[in-house]
Amino acid sequence: MPAEPPVLQVADLEVRYGRTTALARAALTVARGETVGVIGETGSGKSTLARAVVGLVAPAAGTVTIAGEEVTAFSRRQWRAFRRRGIAQYVFQDPLRSLDPHLPVGTSVAEPLLLQGRSRPDANAAVRTYLERVHLSPDLADRYPAELSGGQRQRVAVARALVTDPQVVVLDEPVSALDAANRVRVLEVLTELREAGTSLVFISHDLGSVAGVSDRVAVLHRGAVVETAPTRSIVNAPQHPYTRLLVGSAPTLATGAVDRETRAELRRQLLTVG
Amino acid sequence: MTETVLSVDDLHVRDPRSGTELVCGVSFDLPAGGALGIVGESGSGKTLTCRTALGILPAPLEVTAGRVTLLGRDTAVLTEREWRELRGRGIGAVFQDPGAFLNPSLRIGSQVAEVLRVGKRLGRRAARAEAVALLDAVHLRDPERVYRQYPHELSGGMLQRVVIAAAIALDPQILIADEATTALDVTVQAEILDLLADLRERIGLALVVVSHDLAVVAQLCEEVVVLRDGEVVERGATAAVLHEPRHPYTRLLVDEHNRYGLDRYLVPDFDDAELEHAG
């Protein structure tokens, strides 16, 4: 029997903005039920990767396949139809981007279902279920985004992403705008989703957050995935010079960052490896 | 005995609008050349305590009890003029967003030189030379070029170096770094943490490091105070507090750090044979 196809496959993806290559030969595979972290710093192309998977930027080359459908070949109309089915959902850094400030948050969460033609009582029941799933009181459904904390809003955005029972959820810096306590609440929700078998792509510059939630980590540097490995291997035995620089720069409770000579040496190696 | 450069003694800060006490009896001492970490979540009073020490408590908040002694002077009786003298010369600060402290329409160099012209009464040329030397001291490559650049031309890490250069321009003895590396990429954070440790070693700068990241405090500070809801719940040597926390709240912070941080995955003797690289 052939193995189950991945829920997300990115192959040789290249994105250019004018003369700048934002993403070059990016590759990423997410199996069903897997949580894959994508770690990258400013300018690594991580937001471009998220935007390309969402269909917000058109790649110059390569393919993105979601649940067996090659979305990079879609026309605009096909994209609209695909989005309506809610097979892939997205959560951004700023939940205000996905939540309409003029609507009670319950309405925003229900919206993807109403667009699919589901009845209002049906959608409302789902809103309650998914708000509870992200540990929010269903009573919050009547509140407006401005009445919630940043962490509550981000959990509402996650509930909205889940309501169509997607095969994969892409999260772009979902906890970066949150304070420490709210960050932990959102990461706990993501951990539960992972344990429940939802496939997640968790994109962030914060190695700690990514490591805490992901089965595997892909390291993005200058538009290319330079290393992909199980989280434990990435943290304990990074191979690529950039991954070693990244992991070595992060202090832990046990040890500080590696010294500056080691980091300078890794930077030198990076110049030769590219 | 080492001289204490900053002493906070039973500080109480209140919001008169709601009558709530936001800082309730915080005390700590910072020795000359020492490094003290303050950890706690938002609303714990970390930033308000630092703002009091800098004399920039936002109105209408007020100090209702306690004492802040800065370089031997009781700050409660300082005039606005004396405060201006102490700020910069005695104590400096850097915050999370370096962009907020720089004027976007002025060149970097003129903003650092201005601090020197006003604070040290240097002439134009001397201020320029010293500003370039400061940009060099915070390890900005090609300081002459940075001198002529505008804030939007620099990365976040470079801007934070510029702000640190301005903060140490008048040779203060204390620098408060309030979430100063929170918004930076981790490889850039490592450079800034090195710079702070370097300044401490080179010019004896005493540091107050406010961070939500326990690992940052662990790297820089030998003493730490843990704040919750305006109160100190635990204090002591950093290694002892973070590795053997006694208060349940500190244990919670350490536990959360371990669950969503690298420490969770670190194996002391990771065997390369375990490697299963998926390419």
C-alpha cells in the first residue's frame, strides 16, 4: 500500500520580488498529523514562504501541493473555491488581520462555515465548540476584538482557523506579539492540537517556541531550507553552520550562548557554504 | 565592601485613579559593576520599578512609600534639573524598541553627537569625533558610515547598538536594559548580550536587566529578583533561583520556560548515533 500523501508539500519553491530572490529552492513536507516548525530570522524568507503557501504571492518556480492539490497551478477562481473549502487555514502574527473589528468575534469564527452554506444554528454550535477547544469561554462570542486581550484574540484566530476542520494550519509568528503568559497559553493550545492530530506548520524566529511544539524543524536561511531534522537533533546536534549559529546563539538556563569566537567562525563558514 | 550604586528600598507605587497599588514593597541593591536581573510577567511591576529609578514614572502614577537611592542621593528630593544631570551621567536606559528613541529625520551621528554637545559641552568637532568613537565602542562596523546614516537605513540590532552608544555617552555607572533584546533575532541578541557583558567588564557599567526570558538573565546576571503583582516573591543568586526555585511562582516560570524553550530538548550527552537526519 502506498504511504499516505503529505498534507503539504513545497518543492523547489522560488519567489522573487523584482530582482531580489526572497525564496530559492525551498522544500518542505508535512505528513498528516505532523507539526513542522520553520525557523528563520529577519530576511530569511519565512513570511514569503507563508504567503506563497496561502497564495498571496505567486512563485516564479516550484510547486505547493496541499492535500493532493497543486495550488500553485490554480487560477484565482480556483483559489477562491479552494479557500472556501477551508482545507488549509492560516493564523498570522496579528490576529486583528483575520478578525473584523466591527464584528463580534463569534461572527468572525462562524464566517468560514457560513460561506460554505452551513446553517446559522450549526455554525453557532461550532463556534462554541471551537472557542472551548482553545480554552475560551463560549460567552466571549458576543464580544468585539477590542474587548479581548492579545492572547485571547490570537486564540479566537486559532478557533476560526479550526472551524472548517482543515487538513493543515499554517501559523506565521502566532506568539511573537504576545507577552510571556499569553504566549504560553497559545503554545499550550497548539500542543493540544498537535496531540489531537491536526497538522501544523509553525513559522517563527523564536527557536524556543518552535522547539516546544514541533516534531521536526526546518531551518530557513537566505530563502533556502538549509536543514530539516527532528527537533531533538536540531537542538542537540545541528549540522549546518547556520543552524549551529542559531542554536548556539540562544542562551538556555544551563548555558549561555556560545562565545563570540565560535560564532564568528560559524559566520565565516557560512560565507563559504552559502 | 562594594559601593551600592542603586538602592531600591520598600518601594510602593500607586495609581490614584483606581487606588490600586502597582508596586508593593520592592527592594533590591545593585553594587557598582554588578548585574541584577528582574524577571516576571507583564503587570508584575518590573518596568514601573525601573521607571521610578529613572525618574520617569508616567503621570498620574505616584510613589507612595519607600526610597530610591541613586549614587548615594535620595531621588525623592531631586529637582527636575538635578534629575536631568543624573539621567545620562549617572544612569542610562535602553528599551525594547530602539526606533522610538531616535528621530527618523536626523542622521544617527548628529543624534549621538547632540547628547555629547549638551551633556559634556563639547564643541562640534570634538562631539563628532567622540560620537564616532562611541559607535565603534558598541562594535558597529564602519562607524563613520553609520554616523552619516538615517535610522531607517539600519537593522534593529544596529539601532539597538546606537541607542546603547547614546545611553553610555555620558559615562553613566548604571544601565537599565528593559527587554532590550526581546524584539531582536537570536543571533543579533547574542551580539547585544556580549556587548553588555563587555561594557560591564571594560568600563565597570552596572546592569539592571529586565527580561521575560529567564535564559537572558541567567547569562548576564549573578543576582535576580522575581516579581509578581508588584511584589518580590523570590530573590538570590541567579543560578540558585533558576535551578532550584523555592517559590511556586518561580517554579511556574521556570517550568514554562523549560516546556517552551530549548532546555526541554537539551540532552547533556547527546549521542550522535541517535541522529536520524531527514535531509
